[in-house]
Amino acid sequence: MAVPKRRTSKAKKSSRKSVNMAKSAPALSTCSKCHEPKIPHRVCPNCGHYDGREIIAEEE
């Protein structure tokens, strides 16, 4: 049976566990068309525009 030769240090243990730490909320940018906050590089959920073009047609 395999047994560790040395004790795992605090730094090694913490760096392994750091992946599971809480991540921050994504940064927000403003839509150039409607000026509402949106996630960068995504279609605006409010107006449906991306990069100055209408991607999702608005329902009337």
C-alpha cells in the first residue's frame, strides 16, 4: 500500500483547494445601443444587439 513519505505542506494543500474557492461575479459592460449592463462578448438580453448589429429581432 502506498504511504506518503512526507507531510503535505499548507501551501501545497491550499493551492490544490483554491480551485474550489468562490469565484467573483462576471464583469459587466454597457450596451452601446440601449446602455443597459450586459456581460462582455454576449448579445444584449435587453435589446438583442451585438457589435452594433441586431442579432435577435425585437418582438412588437
